[in-house]
Amino acid sequence: MHDLEKLIPIEKYPEMIKYITNFIDSSVPIYLSIGINDFYEFDSKKIQAEQINKYMKYGTIEGYIDELKRIANDVNWDRFLKENISFYQNIVEEYCRFPDDLDLSDIQKYYGVKTKNYIFIPSVLMNGGFGVSDKEGNLYYNKGIPYNEKQHCFEVDHEYLVECLFHEFSHSIVNTFVDKYLANTSVLESFYWDAVKNNLFKVYSANHKTIMYEYLVRANAYILASKYFKNNIPSIEEDWVIPYGFTYLPNLVYFTKENLPKYENYEEFVQKAIPIFMSSCIQRTKKHK
């Protein structure tokens, strides 16, 4: 990290600083990174350029790529990468260890949608995780790796990582169904404010739809990951997010397990069953007042 900081004297590149500080959504760098190849060419047939442009308050995709290429040439990025390739290889080897029987196509079967490839990108340069997709049906999961300063090592919980894979790969699918059937409904509005009253994370409070994005993918990830860690996965009642706006997460897991088989596919389940679930939660809250 110190070598990388020395490599790029960012103050010498005010144009790049303008680009970075004017991204208005944290997904922009992810969409740009998966859309640019090793020759700094952007594939607009693959990546949704219009979505990126919507969240860039300054410049253009082409201008950003030109500036990125200029910096890469200035600092001789390819040489730096080659000199440190063992560092990256060790990270991948240590971090990317999954159950031998892990089948990510469970996602396709569960949601009843067609997907292509499942691409996991660990990173030491970011916090949190982001699940995005491209026009070709590929699903991506970019995940930051936490570093333990005291132990001088990167930390990984391989069982939790599998749940995170299902979580983030689910977002592109689930978000579309929420947008299609639940956005701007009165029941979602009420459900959202109920979550806010129950200490909802600020990061999830900007858009009312986000609460259902997160509720659904968290419940589904738990269900999908349980197949691989039947004996070790903690009870859903112990999930750490419950006190932070996700009061009914255990209820949603039980509701989904019981009711999803009654519908033709997951899309229909979201359309017809999830409004019923949200209404029942709101009524339960009113009774407890």
C-alpha cells in the first residue's frame, strides 16, 4: 500500500481528482473497472454506459479513460503490477477458497433467471462489497479485504464469504424485481419508515427501495448458503443487522421458505407475496404500540 501511494502522486493529476470527487454513486468505479480492458478500451456493448453517465457529474467516460491511461503510462503501472504479482497471487490463493461442491448456478435455479458467469474480484483498495451485472448476463462481486493491523494479515471468513457471494450476485436480479413491482407503493413507504424507526443504517436510507433490496438479498443469501454450511451457519435470529432496521429478517427467511414454492418463480413471489409480508410486518408493529 505504501509503495502504491508513492507510485501515484495524485496531486499531480487534478483532472483525475475532479473525476473521482464528482462520482455521485459508489458503483461508478466498479462499472468503469469491469468495462475497461488491459488496453484501456471501454466496451459499451457490454457495460451500461448510460448508467455510468448518470452518476458522473463531471466529464465523460472517454475523458476519464484517457486520463487513467495517461497516469498508467506516467507511473509505468504494468511494471509495478509485474513486480508485485506474487502479492496479488497470494491474496487470491488465500482468499478464494470455496467448498468443493459450491455451485453458484443455484442462483439461476433459485430466481428462475438466466445468468452467464459469476466473477469474484477481491480488492485491497476498497471497503465493503458491490454486486453489479453487465449486458451479457455476467454477475460480478467486488469485495474489499479487511486488513488486521495487529496481526499483519488480511482477514477472511470463508463461510461468510460464500454467503456474501450469494448476497451480491443476487442484487442485480432482486433489485430489478423490486423496481418493477414495489417501487412507489404505499406499503413499501410504510415498511421503509418502520425500518428507519428501528435504527436503519444511514447508508440504506437514501432510497426507499434500498430497504427491500437488502431485506430480500440477505434472506436469500442465508437460504442459499445454508445448503453448504448446514452445521456451522449461525441461526438467522443471531444476524448482526437485525437491530439496525432489519427487524423482520428472520420472519422473511421463514416466510420465503414456506411460500416461495407456491409460486411459479421468484419474480411472481416478489410481485404477489412480498407486499403481503410487508403489510403483515406493519400491522404487527401497530399492535405492539
